[in-house]
Amino acid sequence: MIISCPECAKRFNIDQNLIPKHGRLLQCSNCMHKWHFIIKKNEEIINEPFKSEEVILENKNQEKKINPSKEFIPIEDETVEKELKKEQKVTNKIKKKEQKRKKKDKPIKLLNMIIVIIISVAALIIIIDTFRIELSKYMPFLNPMLDSFYTIIADINSFIKDLIR
């Protein structure tokens, strides 16, 4: 049987066994409009096997695809829908807590932080040295500062070599 949404006129192919004699609360998956649907005697009932997707042509220019398994949302009661939303919220909160625990279980080690800082400083110095001439126009103190830095590095290197001997 084909049911159309009273709000947006979207049409759905639905098995008539899903709707009892006293009617059923339905929800359109297109516009989320809810309405109570009762089967009337004068309505056409199409007893064809369901296909995964059917195409209904209203006009030559207009084509609507119907997928009864995905687009039709029968609702017994609004409380059921509210309970499902509450359960989803609770499960989402639990998942977020578990993810936070996993992050806390892996503390950042001090040695890792020191290595990252050393590599970052070395990369910064290499970039500054690469653009030394261009940057010295705007920062005249850069050349003497880099020269003294390289002298300090050379002194530290010779100190370490003396300690090893």
C-alpha cells in the first residue's frame, strides 16, 4: 500500500500488515512530520512483493524513489522514541568517559617532551640561519646573536670531548 505524508506529500510503499485496524502513528523520514494513519476502506491496497527500491512517477519531470526499509519510520508511541534517545545519550556519555580514561592511561613522558623541544628548537635555528641575511635587515642584532650561539655550541662540543678523554 502507498501512503503519502500529509505535510510534504512524499510517498511510501508500506506493508499493510504493519498498520493495525485502529491505526498507527507514523513519521515521515523526509520532513519528520508525525501523524496517525488509519486504513480506510476506499483506499487502494497494492499487494505486490516489496522491492528494495521502487520509483514512482507522478509527472514526467518528477521522479521519487521509495525505499520502504529506510524511509518509513513506524512509531508505536512517542515515549518509545524518547526512551531510545535517552539510551543513546547515556551510551554516548559512557563512550566519551571511556575515551577520556584511555587518554589518561597514557601519560606523556618527560623524556619524550624534552626530545620534541630539542628538535623544535634545532629546526627553528636552522630556519633562522637559512634566512639570516634577509632577516638581518629587519633585526640587526641577529648576526652577532647567531655568531655567539655557534661559539657557545662549539665550546660545549669541545668540553664534552675533553670529558670523554
